[in-house]
Amino acid sequence: MGVAQVGGRLLEFVLQQQISSLQSARLAAALHPIGTTAFLLLGTPAVFTVLHGAGNGILTIAKGTLPVQFFGAPGYGLRQGLIMVPARFAQAFAPLSFGLALQAWGAQALWLCVCLGLACLAALMALPRPGASP
């Protein structure tokens, strides 16, 4: 997965002149549910590992650049800290929550991951292009 993360970051670096941070974030958000669906339907963990890893790698860059694109540089540190609070809580509770889902639903709990990933993608798709009039 680490190799895929680095590959995703390299892809982000190559494409950064052609696509916006929002487009990068959308791509990153799409890769996890695609990879999870491929794993569930095809049973091949390699596809999931590459897609999830690449998406995670791209997302690490997009998380830092997207707020600047929407809000500008002034107050970046405070704003980034506030934005990350809910993410840190979700990250802290994810292992327990997913463990309970696995206990209740078995491998079918992975569909929950697909749905959550698609919800994140939908939220990113609903965001207007930075600088676009509402």
C-alpha cells in the first residue's frame, strides 16, 4: 500500500498543473469505493490495495491544498485545525465502529465502507469550483 501511496502522490505532482485540488480530492475519494467494490466483487485484494493506497496518497496532498484554494492563505493554520477536528474523531472511532460492523455483518460490512466513500465523493461533488459564483 505504501508504494501505491507514493505513486498517488507522484500522480498528483504530475497532474497538479492540469487539475485543481478539488478535482484531486474527488479522484482520491472515488478510488476507495472503487477499490472496495472490486475487492467485494472480484475477491482480489491487490486491486483494492493499489486503489485505496493511491487515493490515500493523493488525499494527503489535497487535504492541505484544498482549504487554501477555497479560503486563501490567511488563517490557514487555525482553519486547518478546525477542519481536522471531526476527521480526528472519526479516525479515533473508526476501528471500534468497523469492528462492530464486522461482528454484525461479516465481510458485507465492507459495503458500509463503499457507501461512506460514495457519500464523501458526493459531498465533494456538491462543492462549487473555487472562485465560481454560487
